[in-house]
Amino acid sequence: MIPKLQKGSTGMRLEQMIERLKESDCRITPQRYAVLKVLANSSEHPSVESIHAKLVEHYPTMSLATVYKTITLLKREGEILELEFSDLGNRYDGRKPYPHPHVICTECGKIIDPSHLDLEEITSKMMEETGFKIMTHRLDFYGLCPNCQG
């Protein structure tokens, strides 16, 4: 089965991310902390560019490379989920760093996490039916968000 991390407040999620990096002997610089905080607090699945845009006002010397390096580190540590899209670019989920379904607007690119889908049973059935050992999965639904329908 795909492991799930603790669910809880965004503050708890931020602390989990910091603790994991400290366990790997990674320094928590103010810039790195700021990136972690954006990812732990964002339900919007931000891109590297949007994270940088949010932080550059408070950290004018922060480069895009700093955000990319932090993202790479978090991916390596299993602390974020990377969503790759050909037309939206890569987006990142720091709140739920495990595979889960997404609903994506084909007009504006908004991504949300539906709350009523549990993929554990489907994953178990897929393994049973195919004999595969499922390591990860991805399930995306595409359509128009309420704002873009009008």
C-alpha cells in the first residue's frame, strides 16, 4: 500500500517537513523555511515560479534556483508530491505528499483535491487483478471549475 503521512494542521505539516530535513542534516535557512511554509500552507498546488513570486518581495535576493533546489531536496526526502503536466508545467503538493486524486480545470489550471475518494481499495484490487506490486499511482479528473463554467 501507499503510505500516508499524518493529517492535521498546516503547522504540523510544516514541522514534519522541517524535522525530516533536519534528520537528513539539511540546514533550514530563512529562504528554505519560507519555501517550506508556502508548500505546507498552500492548497493550490503551486509551481516553482509561483512560489518564487510569493517570496521574492520578502526575500529580494532569493533566486529561482533556490526554490528549485529546495523543491529537489523535498522531492528526494518524500516531503512533496510532484505533479507533472505538459501544458501546466510541474506543480507541487506539500500538504499531501502521497499519491491522491486531483481535479484540474482545463481553462484556468486550478487544481483541487477531492475529499471523497479513497484509492486504497482500488489499488488493492489492481494489484490482485494484475499481479503487479503497485508502487505509486496517479488519478486526475479534468473539467471546468465553477468559475470557468460561466
